[in-house]
Amino acid sequence: QLQFVESGGGVVQPGGSLRLSCTVSGFTLDNYVVGWFRQAPGKEHEGVACISIRDSSTYYTDSVKDRFTISRDDVKSTIYLQMNNLQPENTGGYYCAARLRSITTPKAMCLIPPQSWGPGTQVTVSS
């Protein structure tokens, strides 16, 4: 069973940075595309950044390009989301999820969010 534990959220001022971590268990990372998704208050989950573990190809939603970086540590079975120059519109719950790479790509993963989620980690950007 795929399991995800997200951490690293917090409260920061505009322009600040956070690094989120997603530790996975129950599956071999190499066979999957893993993504970070954000749920703003009252809205649906939307893809932020996704990565194919096999070839490290990535996809970012336009609003976070050049500010966010998704990366992985295969030894620790952890996916990171480095978020720089955070803005109030980045506020929300952040969740990670995965799909088999045989049925998706990083772009498709981000554009078509899954339907089930773990606990996530909350990010609040406010002055």
C-alpha cells in the first residue's frame, strides 16, 4: 500500500522560503511519477510540481517556475519541494501523490490530480 508522509510546512512572510518533504513507503520509487499538489481554501487540489523518478524529468505549473524546485533522495525515499520567494497565493495544504510511470508523465500527473490524499502539510504565507 502506497503511503505518504508530508512535512515541512509552516508560516512565512512573503519572500520567504520553505522546504517540504514527502517520505514514501510501500512502493519502489523508481517505477513512479511523484507530484506535489496544493489545495487552497475552498478549492480543488491542483498540481504544483511533478517528477519522474526514473529519468528526473519534471513539470511545474507556470506560477511557480523559477521559484520552486522538486527533487528526490532515493536513499531516503523522500521527495522534496524547495519553495523560494513565497507569495500569499501559495498558501494552502500541500500533498504528495504518485502514479505508475507506465501510465502517466510528470505533466499529466500534475494536470490530473489523484482523488485520495494523505494528511498533507500546511503552508501559510502572510505578513
